[in-house]
Amino acid sequence: MHRVAIIQSSYIPWKGFFDIIHDVDEFVFLDHVQFTPRDWRSRNRIKTREGLLWLTVPAGSDRNRRICDVQLQDASWQDKHWKTLVHSYGKAPHFATYKDFFEALYLGRKWETLSDLNQHMTKAIANELLGLHPRFRDSRELEPEGAKFDLILDLVRKTGATRYVSGPSAADYMDPAPFEAAGVELVYKDYRGYPEYAQAWPPFEHAVSVLDLLFAVGPQAPHYIWGWREAA
């Protein structure tokens, strides 16, 4: 069985994004599709003493671009985001464990495009911090054809996958018939049941960047993303 997931890249994604990565052999960043401003593509949330805070990459509001075409003109956000992370998580139990890793990502280079930023950070966190090593690909590599369901099925076929792992929201509109006809098992990820951890500043919130989890529990992070299911 060859398992694939196909999802738009996101900025410092939440733990569920990595939960799907854990479930597949191949992960395709769907970045040749339309960019949506004020979305997970260019922002995510962290916990602070004052409450939830959006960290937003200044990518502009023009919808007439693909995600892969979004240029990042002003690099000043990189220093600002890093300083915010230091301020918010500097005293977290495992901030020191990952300080050099994330400091290099934020201050070690200037990010030219949103897609490069998102994909690089996601792969680095998956590979180096969570021990996940699927084959990562960009949708453009596969010369995708079609739109909506046809596009996804085209990409699935081109990866040779026999199981497609989708986010749960797609269950409301995805037509399973074409996948069944193509011999592809369609599976929807279930995000329910994640255990809570010692998160600073209650109330507890699951829908924050994976950085919150990493800084709180360090090398135990995989348990709180997928390991708890195996333990159960």
C-alpha cells in the first residue's frame, strides 16, 4: 500500500498537519492553487500571557496569485516573529532545546516566497524534530491537470498511491465514487481525542502552532500527536 496526502502548505502548522504527515508515505504540498489571504497559508496562532496571538507573514491580500507565486518583499517580519516567540516561550520547559534550530530558520536566511518558507519549515520540523520522513513533493513536480476533485485524483494517480488521506472537512463535499473507481481507498483523518499537555496560560487550546507543543513537551511531542493512539 502506498499512502499519500495532498494539502496546501501552511505557516508553522498545527499538530494535526503533522499527524497527517505521519500517516503517509508521500506528502504533496498543493501550492500551485489559489492563495487565500488571512488563512493558514500565511498565519498561525501561538499562546501568550495576554491570550491567543496571530503571527502573520505579510503576504498581501491579492487573491489573483497561486500560493507558489506569493513573493515576500519585506523580511522585517522574520525578526519580529522570532522576538515574539522568544518573549512568549522563552521560559517554556523546552524552548532552550530548540532555540538554535528555530533561530536559524527565522534569522539565518531571507525567505523570498511564502511557499519556500512554509515547505522548508514544515519539512525541517517533520524530519529533524518529529522523526517523520515521507517523500515530500511540490504539486508542480507532478504537472497536475484538472480542478477540484479531478485535480486531487490526478495527483493521487501520478504518485501511484492506493490510499488517499484527506482532512476531515473534505468529507462534506468529496465524492468518493471516482476514487473507488480508480482503486484508491479514501480515508478521512480524525483529529478528535488529542490529549492535553502542560500548556501555559489556560484555557487549553489545541488549534495553535506545533511550536507550542514542542516548546512545552520537547521530545515527547510525537506522543501528543499520534503516539497516544498507539498507547491506547
